[in-house]
Amino acid sequence: MQATKEMLKDEIKALKKASALHARYSVSQYKNVLKTLNELEKEKEFLEEKVKQRTSHLEIEIEEKKELTHKLEKVAKYDQLTGLANRYLFLNELQIIQEESDLLNHQFALLFIDLDGFKLVNDTYGHEVGDILLQTVANRIRSVVRKDDMVARLGGDEFTVILRDVNQKDQIEAISFKIIGIIKKVIKIESLNIYVGSSIGIYLYEFDAHHQDIISKADIAMYEAKKAGKGKHIFFDDYMQKQLQDITLIKSKIKNALKKNQFINLYQPVIRSLDLKIKGVEVLMRWQDEDELISPVIFIPILEEDINLIKDVTFWQIEDTIKKMDKIDITFAINISVKLLNDNDLIEKLKQLEQQYSYDKKRIFFEVTETSLSNNFAVSSRILKEIKNLGYNLSLDDFGTGYSSLAYLREFPFDVMKIDKKFLDNILKSPKDKKLLEAIINMAQILDMKIVLEGIEEKKQIDMFEKSEFIKYQGFYFSKPIEFDKLLFEYD
């Protein structure tokens, strides 16, 4: 019995020890669990802070991306100068409105607006004033059209307005009168009072036209408005439709003419005043359509309307000239359209030809007219300087027909000045005209530029000038444009 009690006591002691050990272990384990929980809590807070920061960064990035997307969309769809819809957005909207009209049987009208006298303002006062004028005109047009009508700037001084859901000509005319009236009001820019007008071509949609035809028809009507005296609006009609069909037909024939090698180059001699010998030629394009020689007066304006056509024909003309250069030791002057002064394709073509042929680039003069330079002064300047840097010469054609001749002489690196025929027409009768022409020649000599007097038709005209290394002549008195074989014969 006594043994049993002792055993119980020992067991109780063992249990107490075990209990104490268990308690100490439990407390220790509990502390470890608490420690682990605290560490996890801290880690959780750390991770939450990181997530918060990352989320904040993502939100900022998303906002920045939205802002950038908005800016890119604005650049892509809106004219940066006036804030109006640009050509891209206009074309998209025109298609949508056309589809709506076809679906709902509602007509709409397209107004094609071109400013009258803008070029003179731009040339006289500079592009900063011209830009403010365009902004003012844009705001004025927006102020007189309806809220749902779309106003766009296609480029330069060309604007369009899409009048939704209209079918009455008097309603369209009322808006056109408002546009013409508000544009012609004086525009005050600093101390200047500036006036411009506008001509408007109108096409009332008839459910049967492609969207490009809609623009062409309104554009043709606008040119009719200009021919009618400017400051007018004219609706497109069937006569103009026939005119459009004729132009489309000629464009198609021009494309075929390129494939069939129907374009030819003629050459009008440029005569050295010192000895009256051929020093160079102006390369003039003609179109030999079967037995008919088509005048450039007919096809050049149509070429000018299509950038791809004028490029193809001009690039052919340049390459054809290069192929003939080694057969005769003279200079060749090639006319360049303003369309080719608005992008880099001409520069790339010239670089390609340099790799393909071996020729003296100094014997090629690229001619541009004063009027062509005013359309995009900055771009034209860059392209012409690049041409000059490639080693070619530059010639300013029809000097005196524009309004910024002196500005062009200062800005562009011209080697030759071709004085327009009108300066020579009256020099035999008018002492004033003769003095003016002599002053221009003296100015060109000071600028180290050669002179070509255009339109020489009689001997009396050349007798009025001293023989000089600076002066050359061109005109029917010496020769009309001739074929290359005849040029070789004349030169020999």
C-alpha cells in the first residue's frame, strides 16, 4: 500500500513536471506563433504598400497613356493650326455621312471653300500673319454654320463644310452667303487691316457618287466660282460633270501614254549673248498621241492635279535628259512642279539616278517658278537646298510675275534668273521699262547670278543689251522648241 502511494506521488511529480514543461513549451510555441504572425503582418503591410505604389504607378501610366493617345488622335485627326478637322478626319466623316444619307434618304451638301487673295497676303506680310489669318477664317466659318455641320481644313487655304440633312438650294445658299460675307470682313492683325475673299463650290449629294467624286465635283464648282469673278458660290451641274469626265478620260490616257512611251522632249535653245551660240536648252515636254501632238496647256494642269502622275512624267523626263547629255556639251533646264517640292521623292529619285548613270550634275538646271514657291515656302526651301547640295543648279523662272521675288532671291540658292517676257515687250517703247529691266540685270550680276531673257522675238530687243557673260537669250527669234536630232544639227 505504502509502495503504491509512493508510486502515485512519483507519478504525480512526473505529471507536474511534464505539465510544467508542457506549459513552458506552449508559452514558447505561442510566443513563436505570435512572432511569426507579427512578421507575416509586417510582410503583409510591406506587400500592400508595394501593391499600392505599383497601383499608383500603373494609374499614372494609364493616365499618361490616355493623354498620349488623346494627343496622337488629335494630331492624326485635327489640323494643328486651326483646330478644325483635317483631311483624314474629313474623309472618314464624309463616308459616314454618305452612308447615313443613303440609308435614311437624306441629302447633304459639300461646300469647297478657297480663299481669294490669300497668297498675296502671305507673300507680302509673311507666314506668321498668314497663319493668324487662317485661324481667324476658320473661327468665322465655324461661327456661321450649324452645330452639327462639319468644318475641315484640307490644307493651305482650302476649307470644306459638310451641311447635314439639307435638300433646299436656298438653305445652302443662305449659309454660303454668310460664309462669303463674314470672311470678307476686315481682319485686324496688330496694326494691319487685311482683306481676303472666298469662292465656294457646292455639290448637293444625289445618292450616286463615290466620296472622292463628291470632293472633285465640289472642287470643280469652286474653280468655276473663281472663274466667274471670285467672291461667289456656284453649284455643280451637268456641264461640269462632262468636264470632270473629260479630265478623267485624259488622266487615263496619260497613264497609257506613259506605258506606250508617247511623251517626248523638245528643246528650246538658250543663246549666249557673247557670240549668239547655243549654250543650253530648256527641256519641254510634249505628248505625241498617235498622229496628234497635244499641247502642254491641255495636259500639264491635269498632271498637276495628280501627284503620282506628275512624278512619273517628270522622273521620266529627267532620266531621258540624262541619257542624252553625253551627245552634246550644253546645259539642260528642266521644269519642276510645285508638287515635287513638297516631299522627298525627287531627292530620292536623283540619288537613284546618280548611282545608275555617270553624268555632270552641274549641267542640269532645275527650274521653278515664283508662284510655285509660295505654296509651301519652308518645305520648298529645304528641298531646293538639298538639290543644290547634291550638285545641281537652280533657276528661277518667270522672274517678276510674283510678289516676293526679292525674298526668293535672298532665301533660295538660285544660279540663274529667267526674266519674264513681259519685261521685254515694251522696252522699245518705254524708257521706264528699259530702266527697270537694266536694274534687275544689275542686281542679278551683283548676286553673281546669270540672266536669261525670255521671249526674244525680234533683233531690236537684243540690240538694246551689251554682250555679256552674264546674259543669255531665249525666244522664237532664235528658235522654237525642236527635236533632239535637229538640236544636234544646229549645235554642230
